[in-house]
Amino acid sequence: MDMERIERLFPRYDDTGKAMIYKAFCIAEEALKEQTRSNGNPFIEHPVAVARIACDEIGLSAECISAVFLHEATRFFPETDITSAGFGKDVYTIVDGLNKISTIKPKDTRLEAENYKKLIVSYSKDPRVTVLKIADRLEVMRSLDMFPKLSRERKVLETMMLYIPLAHQLGLYNIKSEMEDIYFRHAEPEQYRAITNKLKSTESDRQKLMTQFIEPLKQKLSDEGISYKLKVRTKTALSIYKKMQKQKVNFEGVFDVFAIRFIIDCEEDRDIEHALCWKVFSYVTEEYESDTKRLRDWISNPKPNGYESLHITVKNREGSFLEVQIRTKRMDDMAESGLASHWSYKGIRHEETLDKWLTAVRKALESPLGSDTDPMASYYEDDLMELPSKEIFVFTPTGELRKLSAGATVLDFAFDIHTNLGIKCTGGKINGKAVPIKEKLKTGDIVEIMSGKNQKPSADWLNFVVTTKARTKIKQKMSEAEFQKASEGKEILSRRLKNWKMEVDDETMAALLKKYQFKTLNAFYAAIGEGTFDVADVKTFVNEIANQKTEAPVQDNKVKTGVESNKGNDDILVIDAKNVRGIDYRMARCCNPVFGDDVFGFVTRTEGIKIHRMSCPNAARLLESYPYRIQKVKWSSTPSSGNFQTGIRVVAALEPSVINEIMDIVNSFRASIRMFNVSENNRQGTYDITMKIAVPSNLELDKVISMVRNLKHVLKINRM
């Protein structure tokens, strides 16, 4: 960058100031020549942009602009010599403060905004350091899209919790509003788009209202020789959204979406300024009906931060309410730039004025936000508030950021850290206060987990956890516990049956499960293992079934059980029928048929009849080559069991959450996972997932496949 460009970018400074900035820039350019930003552009673009904000939008001195460049140079390369360049004490103090603040990481403070702010203030011997940090953050927010997703989320959170409140306290209204707007765009993109689209579509209406409003006043103001500019001040999208939430109305229900602002051009004499503002006020209230309850006189009694303006709400000819703001050019600059205007207005550089501004800034920073001593406490009508969101951001005691679903509990957080920690979780501490495992978290909380070695998952946990990972792991652990008990129960039953010299066939077992209302065989065995079911009842039931069979009438031996006569066609084998005897058939492993699939039978030489899907890869070859060995089959009217195993292959993007999402979907239906295998294809950036599941019918299987296919990160799914 040559001197000519410095003069073009920073025209407001005198030759001495421009020379200082140019010298600082040359040092930074040399130090940062090898550094790039996330988008690959030269890093020097960042301090240039920050310097422009500090110059044009805040009005800071040439010393501050120089400090911005020197800070970035020494941050990356501490060995950079700036002391011999003769910048002056102010510059070195600001650079030192900025460098100290840059060493503060969010994990060091867990983003406790008040404490983090105190650290910044303590490192800022010169309050201009804090103002420059806000300028720096504004540039980062403007460039937010270039950063990786996790980094972007961190910066949005930091801005909401720290930098927006700081800008609020310092009265940097324009900067605060812009950062809020960017934050809102990333935190609630759908709401942001909806409101901004509404604002765009109604812009012409607002301009029309302003034109109609001023028309009857033009002549009066002209006759009085009052020079003014009229401007429509529209609320930010975030501010409108807050109003909608607070008042429980839609966009059309917010009547103060915009205000009409008179900006009077006159000499800077308080008496003259006040007289003109009240004169305009009188003309407005003579022409339009006013609501005196909403009159705000901050001219006679300026706010503690120096804010001056007249606000009044009036009703126009159509009956619409309009907010009217009346102020002078000096007052408007003050309102837009806040405390910075105390000393930067029209290039004022008096030491006395600067000292007053520095004192005011320090007082604002050292006062708790919203307190009685906060000069900015009542500057804005809308309170700072956290947006409702689908996500929350919380921190471990070491400052690690974790993103969870809104409504997440301490237990969700524990599972997010580690499955074993979730399993053993007995409670937690939120910001140092002990809470139960079902306590809900909110953004910014610091969460510590307490655990106990004897803790075990409970079905009740599923009633309050909200994250997919927690639900899946709880179900998985409970299944493992059930499986263990089922193994013990199966062993107990096997020993008893051997002692009783009894055997239990599948039909009897199905009837037993139905009578005692066990949904699965595993649940039955688990009940035996846990001791909640008396195994002696099995003996009684088996004897009853045996007696019933002995008393049943003998069927005509000429009828082939399990085979229906179908006139004009070959006999049809009814598979999965309860009363089939003497017919050996099994499901082919090459295609894993499920109840309800279109199927056919193939008579093998040694393994009886194999049941294949019509869509089996081997179907065409078998049907063409061995027609004489094909057996027509059909399913019984209802399945006798839910143990039809089949395979599914899923290709999904390398997103860790997708695995838990798939497992959760399977578990949410009448299906169970028998095998689950995941391999990573780093070259393609995908997971290759194969699993075997047990389902009662192809209807349930289709539901599972459909739900998995609709997942955001799933690319392909098919049966194996």
C-alpha cells in the first residue's frame, strides 16, 4: 500500500496522522506477508478493514488506526520491533492492551460475559482498546461465512454474549445493531429471512407514508427557514422479532416497525437547537393527533450518556400510528456513534474533551450491564435477550464448547461427553450449583458431571433426554442388560426342562409368550433371569398344551398340511403357517425374505425348500434354469413371529451424528438391530454402513428404509 492509498482510505486525518498510519501499515505488511485468512486472501485485509471501521464508523484517532496495524504485526510475530519507530506512548499503550486481550481465550473464562468483560477492562489501561476490540469483532462478523462451521458457531456465541452487550454499554448503536443482525441471520435463518423479506416488500409503503406525512408540514417549515433532512429509521430484524415474541403478534402486529426522523441542520448552540426542536414538535402535534403518554423528552433531560432527542407517537390521516423523532445533526451523530462522538465530532482533538470521553467510557465499562450506574442502562427500549433456538451452547469445566439440542438436560450433556459418563451420571453442577440429572441447560452454562459406580440406566431416563445420542445409548445399554439377564434366564429354563424331561416347540413357546404378554422371547428369558417370572409356570403351561393336543380330533390324513389346493394351478405352499408339519423350508440368505415380500420356493437337494424374494439376484437364473424345482408359495394371512432378519446397506456423509440417527430410527419401530458395521471411505467422504435387522414384516421394513432415506446426510440406502 502506497501513501496515495492511505490518503484515499483515511482522508479525515492530517498529514502527520497519515504518515503515522502509513509507517504502521508498512510494518504490518512486512510481518504478515506470509499470513492468509480462512478464505485464502492475504491476512493484511483484516487490519485494513478494522482500521476503516475505527476511522469511518467510530471516529477514532490516527494513533488508534496505527495501533490496529501494529497489534496484528506483533500478535503473529512478537519479535517485531515497533519501539524504535517512535509512535508515541498512546500507541504503545493501546498495542499492549490489544495484545494482552488477544491472549484471552474463551476456554479460559468459559464465556462468562461479566468476568470476560472485566478481564478486557483490566487489560485496557486505555479504554480505546475496548472500542477497537469491538471494531475487530464487527469485521469478523462481516466475514463470518469464510470460517469453518465450529469456529463460526463460537464467534456467533461470543458476539451475542460479550461484544453486543459491550457495544450496548458504549452506545455504539450502529455497530450493535449490525452485529445483532448478523447474529440473528445465523442463529435463526428462517425467521431472519421471513422478516427481512417482509421489510423489503413493505419498503415502498413506508416511503409513501413518509411522503404523505411531511406534505402538510413542508410549507410551515419552509416559512420558518428550518433546514432539515427526513429519514425513515426502520427497526432491525432482531428488534422486530423480539417485539413479535414479547407481544405474541405477527409482523403486521408490530405497529412501530419504523420511525420518521427529523434531523435539523443548525448551528451548535444548545438554546437554538432546543428551540428549533420544540418548534418542529409543535408543528407536528398541531397537524396530527398525538399520544402524550408516549412523549419522551430527552432534550430537556438528556440521558446519562448524553443522548438528546424528542420522541412522540402520532396518528396519521389513515389512523396508523407513527413514531416521530426530532433532533439536530449534532444530536443524531451522538445517538448513532454513542460515547465516541464526545470527542470525535467534527475532528475535535482537545485533550480536555478526550479525557472526559475516556472517563465516560471507563465508567460505562466498569459498571455492571443494566445497573443503576450503567450510563447506557436505559439507552435502548429493548432489553438484551437470548434468541429462542433449536440449539444451545454449553461448556465443560475446562472451557470446551459443546453444542446440544434445545431442551437438553444434564444427562444429555453427560452422554455427549462420553457414553460411560452418561451411564454412571448421578447429577451435575451448573455454574457451581448442584442439580439433578433431568435439569435443563441453557446457552452459556458451565456444566460439571457427577457420577457413581453403582448407577445404572433406567427406562425413566428416556422420558427427559432429548438428544439422539443419549436416547440411543440408553436403549442400547438397557438392551445389553436385558440380553445378559436373558442369557441367565435361558440357562435356568434349559436346566429345568432337562430335569423335567420336557421339550418346548416354537408353537408352544409362542402361545406361552402370548398368555403372559411378553413382547419378545428375550423379554421372557430376562424375566426368568431377574426372578420376576416363576419358571415353574412353564411346566404347568406345557402340560396343559399337551393335554389339549391329545384331546383334539384326528385330521384327514389325505389333506397335506400347509399346502392349499388351487384348481388349475400347482399346489401352493403357505409359509409361516402355524400348523405346518413335515415340510422343511428356510429363508434364503442371499436375499433374506421378509413377511409380505413377493417370494418363490426353490427345492434344493439337501436343504429342503429355500424361500427367495422375486427380486433376489439369483431369481432369474433359478427360474430359467430349474423351472421343475420351483415351488409356488404364499405367506399366511398373519405372521407368526417377528424374527425375519434382513440386511440393509446405507451410504452417508461423514457426519458422526448420522450413525446415532439411523440407530434411533430403527429402534423407534418394531425392529431390532442384530448386526451393525460401519466403515469410513475417506476418499469419498462417506460412511459405508451395513446392518442386519429383525422386523415383523416388509411394511415395517419399508417404514424404516423411508425414514432413513429422508435423513439429511444419507446419500443412498438399499436392501442387501
